[in-house]
Amino acid sequence: MRVALTVNGNRAEVDVEPRTSLADCLRDRLRLTGTHLGCEHGVCGACTVILDGAAVRSCLMLAVQAEGSHVVTVEGLSQEDGLTPLQTAFKKHHALQCGFCTPGMLTTAHALLTEEPDADADRIRSVLSGNLCRCTGYIPIVEAVLEARAAYRAAPASPHPNPPPPAGEGGPHIAPPTENPPPQAGKGRVGASGRGRVRAEAEKP
């Protein structure tokens, strides 16, 4: 099937099998390998991307469901002239070691701070509880996100390369990755809507 979508600001058309996940499409067809695949059950968070302003698990979504959508991967959060404030904070606080979880951490943190630039440590821990890291113990990651808040406060417009439309009325909601998503196997399923609006569906550990 032919799927047309915008990825990191660039229009793309790809031929995929109907069963191909968005994660596999990004990695194998578009060669955007910054989106990592870990559990492939929506639990680890390594495959998180931003779809029309929503942080979603790309392993749980079919590529054909992204038809006409704007997708931003971790590559799309970068700047040509250097690291972003969030990336700089991750480097400063040694918030990555093996780096496998880092793309999902960055996209999730970006979605949170775009909507909630004053998020406190408890809120950050709650949102990031849906992204697993086996190396850092999470403390440096939380410290990095706390430091990056200042840059998001200073930017009245979203630093997102493809700003989503303004949020509608009502509270935060999660964008469903599939019509019938599998049962949640872990904690902290995270979603975002509107201008990076985020919530965690489970309490932090």
C-alpha cells in the first residue's frame, strides 16, 4: 500500500505491507534509525515518536494509520547548528549511557515540556515512568529535564519542528495507537495531544 505522510518536515511516500508498523516503516523504509525497537509491545517506550503533536508508541501503530499525518522522530528534534537545550541538558547531566532509551526519553520529555514547561520533578517522573532505562537509574534524566524547562518557558511557540494545531477544549487525552490496542503490560503508558499535552495513565513506581 502507498502511504503519504510528512516526516520531520519532509513529504514522503512509501510502499508498505498493510501489516507494517510505523516503527518499521521509519527504520526500514525511510532509514530513520533513531527510533529504536525494544519490546515491540508498547511497554519500553524506546520507539516513541510525535504524531500530529501526540507522543505515541510507533511499534503499536500501523504505518497506514499515519496516512496524511505529521510525524517527528528524534532526528527531527535536532538543530543544524548544534544541540537543542534538551539535548544539551542530557549531555551535561550524563542522562544517557548505552543510549538505547534516549530517543524515546527525548521525544517524551519534549512533548511534556512543550505543554508543561513548569512541570515539577514528580510530574516528570510520572510521565517518564513509561520509558524504561537500564543504565542511568533515571535520576540524571529527571535532572536534565528539570534544567531544560527554562528553554521551553522562554519560547512562546513550540520548539517542535511541526507544531500541531491548537489544543481543543477539555482535558488531556491519549491518542490511541490502534483501534484495538493490546492490554497494557507495564506502567506509565504516556500520551500527548494538542500542543504536546501529556499524561501518564499509571502512577509512578
